[in-house]
Amino acid sequence: MTTRVNYENELNLLNEDIKEMGRMVEHSIEQCFIAFEDQDFEKAEDIIKGDRTINDMERSIEARCLSLILRQQPVAGDLRVVSSALKVVTDLERIGDHASDIAELILRIKGEHVYHVVRHIPAMATAAREMVRCSIEAFITQNIETAKQIEQQDDVVDELFDKVKTDVVDLLKQSTEHIDQCIDLLMVAKYLERIGDHAVNVCEWTEFAKTGALKNVRIL
């Protein structure tokens, strides 16, 4: 097997690992809001425990990337792909952390009615999860056009965050009985906003892997 063929095989394995880690964090987000809506606290605890698996996956992918760099000594475009993968898995790990943070808040909120009253949180969760899924696909396929479209979707998540804040204010106007819950709900929305931001980061690393430019500045 030639060196180039071996490298491409290892790169394919790297992409498969990233896709799997992406599925894991996307699943965590989805399960968070199933747990929230159903008041399934056991599921929320499972999400928190599962974050360790995501962290282990990050370390495994980092080791694969470093092994590729040391053994294959990639240059130019190949080096950009491997180095950007190192950055992408960091963002994915942070997304997993935020899903775990949301699960912890679900355990603390414990109020079924607030999930339905703050009606824009489910839409925000769906939008953020879709951004994560599409950003990973864009990175794997090195599709810059898709990456740019996903970056624009972050505006939708930000707009929904503003609507969640309005929902919470309206809830407080009706009653101050649930002040603590409202604060926690705002934190849930803030974590979702950050998940959207990390998805944007993945898109930016996609552009870097393809062009060598990050935020329109040529780096490599």
C-alpha cells in the first residue's frame, strides 16, 4: 500500500470518528429536550454520565490526528484538514458539555409547565441541533457553500433566544412564583445559543480546511 493510499485510508477513519462524535452530541441535545418535555430525570442523568464518553471520543480523535501528523507529515491542504479536525473536535466536546449543562438544569427546574409556557425553547433546540448536524456534514464533505449557509442560520437561533427572553419576562409578569425556574430557563437558552456558536466555529474550520483562510484572513 502506497503512503498516499494509507494516508487517505486513515483520513477516512478520522472522518468516520468525527461523524460518530457528531452523532453523539446531536443525540445528547435531542435527548435533553425529550427529558425536559417528559420530565424524565433518569434520562437527564444518563446524558450527564454520557458526557464522559464524548470526552473520551475527543481524546481518541486528537490522538489519531497527532499520529497522522507525526507519521505522515502532511503539508498544505492535507495539514489543514488534520489541524482543522483537531479544532472541530474541541467544539464538539464543548457542545457535549453544554448538553450536559442543560441536563443538569432540567434536574433542577423540575416543572413540566414551564417547558410549554416558554414555547420558543423547543424551536431553539431544534434549530441548534440542526446546525450541529449540518455543520459536521459540511466539514466531512468540505462543502464551503453549505458551511456559509449554516453560519447564516445562527441568526435564527439568536432571534429565538430573544423570543425566549420575552417569554420569560411575560411569565414573570404573570407571577413571581417561579423566578428561579425562569433564571434556569434563560440559562438553557444561553447554552443553546452557545451550541449554535460552536456549530458556526465548525463551519469556519471547514472554510479553513478548504482555503487556508479563517475569518477571511489567510493563515496556511
